[in-house]
Amino acid sequence: MLSLEARRAAKLALLEGAIAGLLRDADEIGVDGLTINAEADAGQIVIDLTYTSKGMPVSGESL
């Protein structure tokens, strides 16, 4: 069984890969930034993505 530290490191590596992939896609669609907001409230986890161009929001998604 993996230690808590090893599980956390693995999750961070997955997160890094996912964010890098999203930023590569963002470049292809002509945006220059991505803001990610994740919150947990009463057992509900919400992740919001906001794509920006020159600092202004242009599109987004909620997961």
C-alpha cells in the first residue's frame, strides 16, 4: 500500500499533466490563460475552468 505522501505525489503528477494538456489546447484555440477553481462543500466537489485572453474571461467549463 502506498503511503499518504506517495499518493499525494502521484495525484500532483496527474494534475500537472492534466493542466499542461489543457494549456496546450488553450493555445490552439487562441487563449493565453487558464484559471482553475476547485472547492469542496458538504461533500460536493466543484471544479471551474475559466479560459482567458489578455486577462479577460472568454469561455469556461464546470466539472
